[in-house]
Amino acid sequence: MTLPKLALLGLASSLLAVPPARAQVTIDVTKITCEQFISWSLTDPRYIILWLHGYTNGKRNNTLIDQEQLKEDGAKVRDYCRSNRTNSVMQAVEAVGFK
């Protein structure tokens, strides 16, 4: 092999050995709009509902997860957001009253 080909091969193998960097993405839940929530533009809405359910229950010192209530509350927020796209998801939670 010639020197340039050897250098290129070395460079290519060194790039493959480096693990890819992962981007850290943070989301301010208080700024999520209903439009973003129902359009899946940020993430899966189920993740947001799960986080919000944990947050509201944590404020009440409730450490239990009622899966059926979680589904019902998620459906209530989804329905509210479909009719109030400019409101925030936090406003939706306050309006429907998570249990």
C-alpha cells in the first residue's frame, strides 16, 4: 500500500473506533403546548403524560401508580388539547384535574 492509502485507512479506522456523541435534549414541560403534545412534535405524548402524572402525584406524596387512572387522565388531557391547541399541557392538567 502506498503511504496516502495507508494514512486514509488509519484515519477511517480511528473514526470508527470513536463512539458517537449523544445529544442531550431537555424539555421544559411548562412550555409544551397542546399542539406540540397532540402532534407528537417533541416526543411520544405517553411519556409526557407519565411524567406529568408522576409530578402531580409526587406533589401529593402519592407513590402509587393506578394504571387505569393514568390512561383515563391521559385521555382527558388529549381530548382537552384537541379543543385548546394554544394552551399549555400544564393548563390542560389543571383543567381536567389529574387524580
